[in-house]
Amino acid sequence: MIETTAAPFPTLRLRPWLGIVAAASAAIATWMALVWAPTDAVQGDVYRVIYVHVPAAWLAYLAFFIVFLASVGWLWTRRPWFDALAVSSAEVGVLFTGVFIVAGSIWAKPTWGVWWTWDPRLVTTTVMFAMYLGYLLLRSLSTDFTRRATRAAVLGVIAVVDIPIVHLSVLWMNSLHQLPTVARIGAGPALDASMGMTLGISVVAFTLVYFALLIERMDIERRRQAALLG
Amino acid sequence: MSAPQRALLIAARELFAERAHPDGLAAALTFTGLLVLLESLAFGPGRAREPDVASAAFWIAVTFAAILVATRSFDRELEDDAIDGVLALPGGRDALYAGKVVALIVVLAIVATTTGLLSVFVNSLDVALGAHLVLVTVVGVLALAPVIVLVSLLALRVRARVAIVPILAFPMLVPQLVAATSGAAAALAGDATAALGWSALLVVFALVYALLGVTLTPGAFD
């Protein structure tokens, strides 16, 4: 039995404030990334791409992990709220994965000399991107609500198997990609303190933007569900 | 009747249907044969004999064939609504996935053997480690089938099913394809250690996806 009452999600009460805080923190992060953080001694200003690339990477992982949790939630409880969370997080996750890949490519051209290379992490990230595009496509081609939500939830659980492969591929295989700079096993961050602080603020700002977008998208989905399920 | 027995029953039913009307197998064999010939022509006789190229051409052909066979298998189920009967049976949901995987493995084994022999024949391939090549082929087929059946089930009764199955399957199959191609190339080139290493990785992929499929697919049907 599907619960059809579109009861408001408690976090939705934070919507106006979250949007304002996200926009303000994004503005601060942009200023820090472009003005406050020092220029890298080796890479010059091109390294500043990391202030977009790294937060986008973090959010790609977070978004798809939330898709996984929401998918489990739907399969467990059959509450439409979980389905709305899954599709919203998947859409925002695809957006950030796209930003992650494009920003990486912009950094790669002056650093590696090519826009694209068959580095294992690049390939597996693109595979992850393709999987979640497929996830959204599968949803768009199903008309029956329960069937769509259930099939998508199964796919959302399976696709998350790919995320550890993406994260660890740089360590498993010989890779051109830079090894972890901040989260290094058995060593401290190989990053200047001011650069590290800017990166931290950027991650927080991007995360707030993610949640602001997620809540807006969830609101749209809950309205659609209410119209569909009555 | 136990769960494995039910799965074997579904597999036997599938294989009997394929034997009675072998349109899936015939289409797959024709398709892979043509694809191997076309790929060999496109690469040219010299390049098509290189272990990496020959292996890649072979596994791409087998992957497409697997999707063809699986799609035909589910078409058959949908034509007369036979799948509804299977799902309504006690334990039918659990058995459907495993049974379909077993049947696809059997059909793919025939396709892979025929395509492999054709590939060796038309390209005059030198096979340095025959037993290793067979091992990679067997575990490669085992690694492909669980993913393709899983995706085919998810796309069942979805619009544009023929398009959505490869779109969902190919990204998931990238690691399996890389491992199978690298393993087969290693076996052709005489690198036993690499062939065994890639085979072990394929076994892991097969187990992971088979476990996910058995666990999750029964819940995918309402």
C-alpha cells in the first residue's frame, strides 16, 4: 500500500534560510578561492580549479550514497518520500559529477597536456556518471509509479557498488591521477594551511548548495507524487 | 522443491524453449560471426591478429550477443504473459533471476565457443595458452550473465526496453569487459600469471553481481 499523503518534510521549513546561507557561503568560498588563497608555487593559478573539482567530487559521492540510502528506504518501507529523495539526489548528483569531470578536464589540459586521458579514475568516474544517467533514463521511461520507484531503487543500490571502485581505483591501478592530497593514510595533508582552509570552506559551501538544490527538487517531486497518487 | 531446484527448472524451461525455437541463439551466432568478420576487416589482417585487438573484438561481440539473447528470452516471456505465471508461483520470483542467469550462461557458452573458434580461424590467431584462454572465456561468460539478466529484469515492461538494456548494462560491464579482454589477451600472448589474475577478478565480479541479483530482484516485482 502506497502512502499518498504528501506530508511536508521537516527540513523543508529550513528552505528559505538554507538557500540564503548556501548562496552566502558560495560567495565567500569564491572570494577565498580566487583572491585569498595563495598562488601555487608549481602549478600557478590553474590549481584553483581544485576548489571546484574536489567539492564536486565529494558531492558526487555523497549524492549517490544518499540515492543508495533512499533506495534502501523505499525498498524497506515503500514510502514515496524516499523515492522523492532518491530521484532528487540522483539529479543533483549527476549535475555535480558533470561539474567534477569538466573541472578535472580544465585542470588536466595545462597540467597533463591533454583534456582527457584513459586514467582509471577518469574512466570509472565517467562510468559512474553514465550509470546515474541510465538511472534517470530508466525512471523517465516507466509510467507506473510503484514499478518505477522499485526498479530505480534496485538500480540505485547496485550502482553504489561502483563508487568504492571509483574511489580506490587510483590506488589499485597504476594511475596518472594525482594521489590523495588531503586524506592521506599515515600522513598529514600535503597542502598549505590557507589552501586547506579555502578547500574546507569550498566543501562546506558546495555541500550547502547541494542540500538547497536537493530540498527544492524534493519539493517539486513531492508535488508530482501528490498529483499522481491523489 | 528447494530454491536451486526451482532455478534449475526455470533454466531447463528456458533452454527447452530455446531448443524448440532457437531464434535467440541463431540471431546471436549470426550477429557475432558478422561482427568478428567486420571487426577483422576494419582493423586489417595485421592488427586483427594482435592479442589485444582480437580479444577486444571477441568480447565486444559476445557482450552484444548476450544482450540479444537476454532480450529475446524476455520477449518470449512477455509475448504470452508467461512471466506472470512464473512470478505467481511460490518461490517463482526467487527462481526467475537465477534460472535466467543459468540459461544465459549455457547459451553464451555456445556463442563464445563458436565465435572464439571463428576468430582463431579467420585471423589465424596463435594461442599460446589454450587452457588459460578457455578459463578466461568461462569466467568471462559467468561475469557477464548476472549483470545482463539483472538489467533485463529491471527494464521489463519499460518503454524503449531494447534501448535501455544496453544503456544500463554497458556502464556496469566496463570492469568485466576490461578484465575479460585483458585476460584473453594475456592468454593469447602467453602470460599465465596475468591471465589467472584477471580470471580471479572476473570470478569476484560474477559473485558480487550474482549475489546482488539474487538478493534484490525478487523485490523488484510488485
